[in-house]
Amino acid sequence: MKTLAPDSSSASPAPAARWPVFLASVAAIAATYTYFLIFAEFAFLEFAAASLNAEQMKPLMTALGLGGIVGSLFAAARFSLARIRPHLALGFLASALVALLTLASRSPATLIASAALIGLFLGWATVTLALSLLPLLGTRALAPACGLGTGLAYALCNQPALFTAPPATQILTSSFAALTGLVATIWLRSSTPSFSTESLSSTTATLRHSDATRWITAFFALVFLDSLAFYLIQHNPAFKTATWSSSFTLQTNALVHLAAAVLAGFALRRFRPAPVVLAALALLVTACALLNSPAPPFALARTLYVAGVSIYSTALVVIPARAARPWFAAAFMAIAGWIGSGAAIGLAQHQTSPHVPAWTLLLALLIALTALARPLFSTTNSSASSVRTPRTSPPAASNFTVLLLAFATVSIFWAPPAHADTADPLVAAGRRVYIAEGCIHCHSQYIRPGTPDVLLWGPAHPLSEVLADSPPLLGNRRQGPDLANVANRRSPDWNRLHLLAPRTVSPGSRMPSYAHLFADGDPRGEALLAYLAYLGADTLPDRLETIARWQPSASPPPSASPTHTQKLFQQLCAACHGPTGRADGPLSSQLSIRPPDFTAPTWRRFPATPDDATLARLIKFGLPGSPMAGHETLPDPDILSLAAYVKSLHAPPAAP
């Protein structure tokens, strides 16, 4: 079995890191995390989704994960203490080049190949870096460097200019981050004194397989829970808006990320890692439980989630780095990191509810607590409990962690209901804008049970819930559509365009423009968008069931003339889909997800041409979670006419 150093009782301690080495190591950690967060987790997937449909994205995600596993294992197999710098340089340089090559990828084959290469070199760089930190930094500087590097990466990725940038800009930024890691590696070459295997022997006590299994299991639960929550937040308009919508929210997230990661670094230096890791788990579980409540306190849930992510992400580097075993680092990153994340996304894709299931929260708590119970309560400083931490934890640290875990368990079953005014500040501000601008005079927020309202606008809310608002916003009269569940029917993209120029997306609308709410950096427009994305977001499963049950009325084929249907298409669809259905409408460039090209052989998001019923549902109800809005009040004959017209634009795939 490969180790970094032979056991030696007479060896001297690992050398303390000098400032140039410390800063270069921090830069390398920050570069690796930035590349993963902004590119592998965000920009690349958004870039690929513009060319691939949902079925084609599945092999791409598989290739990314398999590449990461292979890269992790290969890095461990080839690791050599004498070749730290060239191996790190290879990982960073290859990652930068792959990111640039991705910009030229368009076909499914090239994008899937790019995904495999991204995972391969990211896995190589991650494991190599983790195994390099202890010999470079020594035991005292290791955890603080990991905390600072992790926090800086998360803070950078949450800067509004980068977070909201187009995928191509984010890809270029990630390539620059990898090149920054390469420069840091070159700096290490000129700044680091030669180190010997003997200098590390005091930190390389035996790591038993049972102890390694405990840590891998605990972090599998953490990564699984974080990835599941992240995916569901990304695909829930209200959660996404409350978590990553405004510049203020992103800047706050950046500060919390940085502070939590730095504190985690110093805590991991001072205490055994088990209490720190379980505290991160408790924060994540509590945040998810709060989001599951009827009216989530978004500000509190977001803060707990962000802090928990930064704490465990710091430990995700410290644990394998401190263990100093190639086989452990590879298994740790492959199983806990790549497989844990992939399993969570697979579960999330089959979720019908926008919430993290309570059984998942309980299971994550049970698995992690079972795996780390011995390290948490151990009074010895064996490798099993400390993973080579120089000091043991006082009872207060373990007791505090137990209290956090108990609170997290209780929060799964009970989360205090929160009124919109006490939830996310942006949502509360948006509600005040809604009232001040007089939206209540034309829009209701009350679905009448047992009426056509349910089909048009979504499920009814209990009257007691509606009247609990202060003030209640039932509405004076309904000149426009009901907005009780607007988050499930209209995306933030569509709402923004509608507020700026109503008749561009809703021909014939009598609603005035509210462009003044967005002028000169006025925050009221973004606040109103956040409030609209909050309304009824928790009723999405019921809405999807209603859509799935709907069938167009059983009537003879539509008698509308082709001219009438073409006029409908130009009036209702051409602004986004283009006058000939080629996705080149004047509004298409302003949407976060571009519409499909109806004349192409295959349509993005669809493995094959949709059948008539599916097309009719899309036209009537839109596609929740996307800018595609429905035409709920359009008569069924017109719906069927438009469906037939759209299919007539389609060019079937060429025969093989």
C-alpha cells in the first residue's frame, strides 16, 4: 500500500509553512474550488443545456462523474512526493485548456467528451492537491489555508458580476482560475524548500480501513444532502429567487461563506474534526427543514445553508490532506464527492415535491452520527478520532455539536411558520411594492375552489391562510389573471419583460408599464419579481398533476383557417420563437433559457418530437420553471391549431 512516508519514531516534525508557500497554497485551493463551482457545477451545464435535450444531458452528467472518479483514482496511483509540482501543474493546465475547448463544443458527442475530460482533470487536480498540502504546509498551517482558500473561492463565485454572467464569460473566468492555480504551482517551485519523507513521518500514523470508512460514509451523507438541496433550490423559483436573486443577497452569501470557511479552518486546527463536521451537517439539515415549512424564513435558512456548506467544504479538503494516504484521498473524493453528488441529483430528478424529503434529512443525520459517534466522543487522540489533529477537543465542543444535532432533528418535524413580512427581506419588500403600486386593484390572490379558476390559475389555498395575511390581498376585482400561484405559471424572465413592456409578451394587455421600478438601479423592480416568484411556489406538485390530467376537449378537428393559425402564432409566439419558429424572436436573447428551434430535427429538452397532447399542454399551460408561459384562456380549438402548426414547422431527422 502506497504511503507518503515510512514510520519513524525519531523523525522531526513537518516544517512550518512560510508565507509565500502559505499564500501559494491558498491560491491553489481557491483556484480548484472556483473552477469546480463556477464551471463544472454551473457554466458548463448551462452551456451544454443550450444544445442538448433532457435525455442527452443524462449521459453527459454520467461522463462528468465517471471522469472525476477515474481522475481521482489515477492521481492516487501516480502520486509521488517528489513530483508534487509537475503533477499539480498538469492538472491546472489541462483543466484550463479543457474549459477553453468547451466553448467550441456543440454536438452531443463533443460535449459528452468534454464532460469526461473536465471530470478527469478535475479529479486529478483535486486529489493531487489534497495530498500535497501536508508536505507543503505542515500540520499547523494546513487547516487555516484550506479555510481561507475555500472561503475566497465561494466569495468570488457569489459576486453578482460573475454569478449572473453568461455561461461563456463564466467559462473564461474558470479557465483563468485554473491558470491562476498553475501560477501558484510555479510559485511553489521557486519558493518551497526541499522537503523529505522523514520530515513527515510524525504525521503519518496508521489509518485503519474502518476509520477511513467512517469518514467516507459521513461525507457521503453531507455531499448527498448538499447536492440534493442545491438541485431543488435551483429548480424552485421561490427558493432560487430568495437564495441567489439580488446583489445584496449574493454579497451577503459571499461574506457568510468567507467567514464560515475561515472559522472552520481555525476550528479544524484547534479541535478534532468530528464536532466541526457534524456541526456543518446540523446547519444543513436545519436549513432544509426550515425551507420545508409552509412559509419558509428564507433569510435564516439561506444563512444556515451557506454556513454549513462552507464549513463542510473546508473539511472536505482538510480530512484527506491530513490523512496523507493516496488510497484514502482517492476513495474519499470518488465516493463521497462524485458518487454522493451524482446519487443526489438522480434522486432530485425524480422528485415531484420541491422540498427535501424529511426521510432524507433523518437518514443523513443517522448515517453521519453513526459514522462519527466514536470520533465525536472519544477521549483519546488516536488516528481514528483525530485524523492527525494535534489536540483533542474539550467536552464543550462535543456537547455544543450534540445540541446542534438535536435542534436539527427537532426542526425536521417542526419549523415555525413565517409570514411574508418576516420571511426573506427581498420578498417582504416586494409585497410592499405590490401594495404600493396598486396591483391589488386588478389582480386577485384567491382561487375559488371547485371553479374553472383551479384549471386556469392553480390549486386553491385555504381561506384561513389567505385571511391570515396582513393585510389580506384577495383583490378588489379581477381585471387581470389571479396571482395566488403565479410562481408556477410565469418565470422571473417573463415577469420582468411583462413589467417592462406588457404588450411585448401579452398582446392586447391593458396593464401599464412598470419600467420605472427598474430605472437607475431602483431596487423595487427586483423586489417585486422576488415576491411574484414566491407566490404559490409550494403548490407546484399539485399544478403539475392538474396539467398531466388535462386533455383538450373532444371536439372535431379545429376549423380555423391556416391564415388564422399563422396570425395566432405571429401574435402569441413569434416574439420569442421567431416569425418562422427558428428561435430568433426579438425577445429570445433576453431569456435565460432560449426557446427551441422548431425547424430543427430535434428539439432541445425533448428526445423526440412531442405528441399532439404534449404540445397542446405546453401551449396551454407553458413549461413551469422555464420562460415558456402558457395561454390558459385560449380556446381548445386554437390550442390544437397551434399545436398542428408548430409540428408542421418541424423537419424530421435525416434517415441514417
